[in-house]
Amino acid sequence: MRKVESAARIREIIAAARDAGQTIGFVPTMGALHRGHMALIERAKQQTDIVVASVFVNPTQFNNPKDLELYPRTPEKDAALLEAHGCDIAFFPSVAEMYPEGSKNPTVSLGSLATVMEGQFRPGHFDGVVQIVSRFFEIVQPDKAFFGLKDFQQVAVIKEMVRQLGFGVEIVPCPTLREPSGLAMSSRNMRLSDEQKQEALHIYRTLSRASEEAKSHSPAEVKASAIAYFNQSDMKLEYFSIVDPTTLQDLNGTWVEGATACIAAFCGEVRLIDNMQL
Ligand code: PAF
């Protein structure tokens, strides 16, 4: 595996790979890697010739400076994990490398895709995500990019960004990996105590229960019941929404194909998100 810090070097390597007729798979990450990320690397290896993974904690997508400061960082361990899973190129850029002076932000109108759920509670978050992912796509020029569906809204936003900016990248959404307990794998889980990991399971239980209730109740009934059930825990709920998977609008009245329940909550100081197709 080659560990690269400069965008110019990535461009050279990619140009050589393209000349050799190879396809490029890209897995963007913010590090603190876990099995969920490794599943993305494995998927990328199955579908493309060269796999590039980036490890970059992007400051522009954090609306809360404390959250940015406390975001787990384990770069040595990340590099070792990527190498062990057959990643070809690990890109560890600096902030200056990703945001050189004078670099322009893409113009993308995300509309309500970026203002509901995560967008409501983390204003500006998706502008930062679009800014960094578009910059990565320009540098890496992947054929396919692999994103975990735990960030369900992010996948919808990235697909819309690709459509509007005309990137020739196929977005490959990959299923959420869970601990045997059901807890969705997340870099943020590193900040949970064992006791909090038990408490956080209430998120998965709420989603599973909603999935069961969806068989015989309306979206509004399922939502009300899920919120009441969730609030029996000590966690602080930010939102529980049942949305159309394409528009991300709350379902009013009837069920649609692919309806998805999305939740965000604080377990102590740690903000967790999860979702489940109902
Ligand atoms: O999902 C993430 O880890 C981040 O939002 C991403 C896509 C790496 C952009 O910083």
C-alpha cells in the first residue's frame, strides 16, 4: 500500500493507473476506522482494480467545534488496517492540501435534502460534505465511490451532488454493519463506555420495533409509538423521522416503497445516528 499526503502525487498515480487501463474505486473516510469501513474497502476491491481510501477529518462539516475536537483520530491504526485489507493507496491529506488558498466551493442546490434531519440539527453540515467530497472526486477521479448507508441522508446528498455537478462517478451505497448486539458500527462508538454501549442499543430496538409496527400501522402511528418508546431511555432524542427514500420528506398518510426510519440521539455526550428501511 502506498501512503500519500499530496494531491499532486495522487493525480500522478491515478493517471498512470488509467493509462494502464485500470478502474479506480474510492472510499472516503474520516478515519477511526472499523469493520464497517473495511467492508467498504472489500466491496471496492471486488468491483474496481485500484482502491484509494482517504482519511481526513473534514473541519468544514462540523458545526460544533467541540465535536470536531473530540472526533476520534487513530491514523497509525487506520493505515495498518487499510494495508491489512488490501487498500492500494491511502490518502492522508492535510487541511492545507485539501483547502488551498483560493479554492472555490462547488455550487449545488440541495434544497430540502440538506435542511431536514441532520441538516436541521447540524446547519451547514452537508455544505461541508459536498465541498470535501467534490474536491476528493476531482483529485481521485474514481469510477465508483463507496458510502455506508448508516449515513443515509449523506448518500442521498452525494447522489444529488454527482447529478448536478456531472461527475462520472457511480455511487455505491453499502449496507450498515452492526455489532452482534445490533449497535450500528460507528467511529463515534469509540467514545462510548461499556454501559453507554448497552444504553445505545435502545436506538436499534426502537428501529426494529418500528419495523415490526410498520406491518400493521400508519407512518404517523409508528412514529408516535417509536418516539414514546425511545423516550423511556435516558438518551436525548434529536429526531425520529420516517421518510421517503428519495425526497427525504416525512411520510404523511401512506407508506411508500423503501420508506426509511431515521434517528439521531445523544448517548451522554456522543451523538449517534442510525436508520432502518421499514
Ligand atoms: O461519512 C464520512 O465519514 C464523511 O462525511 C466523508 C464522506 C468522509 C466526508 O468527509
